[in-house]
Amino acid sequence: MALRKCACIDTLYTELDWLDRFQAAKDDGFEAVEFWDWRIRDLDATRSAAEKAGIAISGFNGDADFSLVDPTHKEKYLDYLRQSIAAAKKVGASSVTIHSNALGDGGIVVNHYDDLSHTVKLCSMYDMLLECAKLAEQEEINLNLEALNITTDHVGNFLATTQMGAEICRLIGSPRLKLLYDVYHMQINEGCICDTISQYGDQFGHIHVADAPGRHEPGTGEINYKKVLRHLEACGYTGRVGYELFPSSDTKTAVAAIMEHC
């Protein structure tokens, strides 16, 4: 069974007006869409456009200006997550993506927290994720914890390995808290994609795809996506694959490559 394809419409279809992107993604064969910041979108119009197109909304980012690794952010983080979950329900999204550190414009890590020890950051993240998981279970929505590359796009981000993210999810043991495995980010940080999937794929709740280097469509870099996605399926993954990538030329070319290589 082919894995369900999800288009990130903050990077694909950007030549179209926001509300036209849903139908375009549906017409190209995507089962769902995802985006980044719900605060800048008209949520009622967004839901209406998705329903009219007959396409699902997978989710969006849920943490904005607050960090899991900062113990002083706990209440503010949880308060904002509640708002994000409410927004997800309003548009009919099934998940919210969360990160260890707050991200600013262009994905820049707002605060590296060099003054905090590794121990404090890890314990703070674990403590807050316990509360996040409880909230997600109460609200019946999925949380996807994403690790990011720390050399190219998100210097200073704390959660940088699949192992750390997956083992935290395992320890917490909530069916509503899983890891977002971004193949592009993890190829840069650690490589060994198929071995990593074999070890930790049981904790994956969502996948992100872009080729490396470049963060463009499959076929423009070094990752063998046909093999990677076959391995995901062989390991039992049945969730969505989100194409969060920047077209090397235009959306039409990028989508053609996605359908060819994935």
C-alpha cells in the first residue's frame, strides 16, 4: 500500500493564493496538506477550502515562541499548546508539531540556551512533554515531536537525534506523542536512514521528506527515497509522508519528481 502523501503548502503551491492551494494539492494527488503557523491564517476559510477540495489537514506547528528546554516556559508553553490544539480542532487537523526550542523567522532558533546544562534542558523537555502528552490524550489529538538539523537550518536546536526523541516518546508511552522523523534533517545530522528507521520506526507519527543537500524535491540530492519509503512500509509505518521541501524551480516540477521518486 502506497504511503499517504501530504503537501506542505507553505513551501509548495506558493505561486497560488492561500485558499487555492488546497484544491491544487488535491488535484495533484495529495491526500492531505500541512502548514506552519496557524496564527496568520483565517481558520474558518482554511477549513472551508480544505473541505471543498476534499483534502485533509494533517497539522501545523504548535509551540511558537516557547521552548520545551526552558523550565521557566512550562506554563506559557502549555497555555499556547492549548490554543494550538483548539486551532487544530477548528480546522479539523489531526496533529500538532512541537519542537525543543522556539523557532523564529526562517526557522532560526530563537535561544540556544547556552547558559543551561544538557541535563537541565533534557529534564525540562521530558517534564513538559509528560504534561503535553496528558493534554493531547484529554483532547484526543496527536503531537509530533520533531528533531532538527543543527548545522544548516537550525543551529542551536537541542533535539538533534532520532534516538533522543524516540526514546523520550517510548519512556512517556503515550499513544498521542510520537516522533516526527524528518529525513532531510536526520540525513544531515546522523545519516544511516534505513538503520534508524529499523530501530525507532515504531515511534514515528509523521514523516517529512526533502532531498539533501538543498532541501529540494527527491532526485535533486543524495537520498534514495524509493528505498527509504519502501523500508518505512516494510517496518510497518502507515502514517502520512509530508513533503516539506522548497522546489528547485517550481511546484509543477517538484510535484512531478515527488510522484516519480516516491
